[in-house]
Amino acid sequence: MFLMATSAIGPGFITQTTAFTAQLASAFAFAIAVSILFDIAIQLNVWRVIGIAGRRAQDLANSVLPGSGYVLAALDVLGGLVFNIGNVAGTALGLDAIFGLDVRLGAAISSAVAIGIFLVRQAGVAMDRVVVLLGVVMIALTTIVAIKTRPPVGEALRQTVAPDTVSFLVITTLIGGTVGGYIVYAGAHRLVDNGIKGEEFVPQITRSSITGVMITGLMRVLLFLAILGVVAGGRKLDELNPAGSAFEHALGTTGEIVFGVILWSAAITSVIGASYTSTSFLKVLGGWVTRWERWVVCGFIVVSTLIFVIAKTTPVKLLIFAGGFNGLILPFGLGIVLWIAARRRDLLGGYRYPGWLLVIGIVAWVLTIYLGYNSLTGLRDLF
């Protein structure tokens, strides 16, 4: 659950939350609440189907429609690679804020840390412990800043249920950023790899899937409140670094260092999550990927870092492109999952899928189609 949560909480998550808070102020609380409900509906279905079947998403897709698993894997790996370049950039910016390091040197150091985690003897255990530790660090530091800025909590609570402004586009963007692309599969694939699969594990799978979304939602709420306190106080955010400037307004020069720690923690755990999950999709190519998994993960990190280091431009367009891919992957993958739940009990070992869960999944799927349409429009405008 922490792997999924920290995969979602990356540089884009921080920038996105800051921008929407500055745009909607307290009314952003409503968008957060609605997006969390949809995130739970989507993740409950995806994790339950994958968990009960005990097979990764791409393998299930190939069982339903031969070849579709390769398409899903290609989309996820490409989207994961592009996002990982942005994650590497986030680690570099985080170390720059903390130590003033050159961004290329910061990227190289951070990538070495991530690779080191995967090369230790018990890589899976190390990965799990690191993402939990850094997840706790992010939440704790953001909580301190949220308390320091003294946001109008009462107004935010009111607008959670009676918002002055409702932005459907903001809601769908939050959903895509939390459970879009590879992120929704990160924790589910990790459960399968850990042997937590089958009908007898339904309670644990359910609990983990909801908790993962709630951890992400908690971080979103805390960051929203921290930024809201600054915005409500009449401070203007730096357009080039809105989140960093908000933390600096809250804590002075110390705020830049705190922001750097949060950004680096968010980015490095996203590097770990994106690399691990993208490699899990590559396993569709054959058993050799499983045998050499640690080295494939490390290679994925190295490629992401090299692209960032040699790139002559910032990865902004790449992140936009990856965001568009998220919008395309989500309805495609979720549609296959819901089809299995409704019509392919044989893939679930005869498990009778709850009707209520299927219904809320279909409602969420319809919304993802709208999100996918917006993504196509965004990709067309980008190029």
C-alpha cells in the first residue's frame, strides 16, 4: 500500500496540488474528497481482480483478448519511463534545494541510491522499508508546515460539502494522477509477487487497497492545507516554484530545506515505484525478465537518468505526454478488469464478484473514459 501511495506522491503530485490550491483555494477540498471516492472505487476493483486471480494485469488481459496484454504493458512501460525522467528530475531539484548541488550530480546520486536499494540481498524487503520510512517522513514534515501556516480549516470543511466552485477537470486530473497509468497496478503486482493472492486473502487485499488511497489522500490534504494557509494569508506564490515558495513563506529559509527533503523523498520513492512496476509489466516478454529482474530495474533507472542528464530541455513536455498516457491507460486497463469481474469467473477461480463493487467500478470507468478523451485532446495540442 505504501508502494502505491508513494508512487502516486511524486513531483507532479506536489506541483499539481499546489497549483490547484492556488486556483480554487478552499473549494479544492471538494475536488479532493470526490477524487478520493473515485480512487477507492477504481483501486478496489483492480486490486481485487488481480489479487484473486493471482496474475499480473498484462497476463490477465492476454487471457481475455490475446495481444491486449502486450498493448497494456507497452503503454505502462512507456508512460512509466517518461514519468521516471520527471521523477529523476525531482530528486535532482530536491538535492539542489537541500545542498545546492548541480542538478545533474543530484540526479546521479539519487539514481545510485535507488539502484543500491534494488541490489541489496533482500531487495524486496529493502524497497518496502524505504518507501514506508520516506512516506512517514513526507507526511510528518508536511503536517508540521500545515500547522505552521494556520489554514482556515473550518472554511475548507464547509467547502468539502458545499463548494463555491466545482471543476470537473480538476477532479479527473487528480484521479489520473493518483490511480492512472502504472500507479494503480504498483501495489497489486507487489501483493502478487509477495504471494498474497487468492480468495482467502480478499480481506487483506481490500484493506490494503483502501489504505493505499487513504495514505495518498492524507498527504494531499496535508499539502493542500499547508499551501492554503499561505494563500489565505495573502502571500503570492512564485510561478516558477510555487510549492517551494509556499514552504519558504511558512518557515523562512528553513522552508526551502524542508521542501527539498519532501520533494526528494517524493521523487525517489516514485523512481522506485515506477521502475519496479514498469519492470513487472516487462515480465510479459518471458521468464528471463523475472530471472534478471533486479538488473532490469536498475537498467530502467539508468536509462531514465541518462535521458534526463543529456536532455537539453526540461522534462515538462515529457511529463505532459506521460499524463496523457495515464488518461489512455486507465480506461483500457480498468475496462478489462471489469470485464473479468463480470464475465470471466473462470479466471477468478469461480469467485462470485460482488455486484455493488462491480457497479461502482463501472461508474468510475465511465469517468475514466472522459479522462481519456481529455488526454487525447491534450496530446493533440502538445504536438
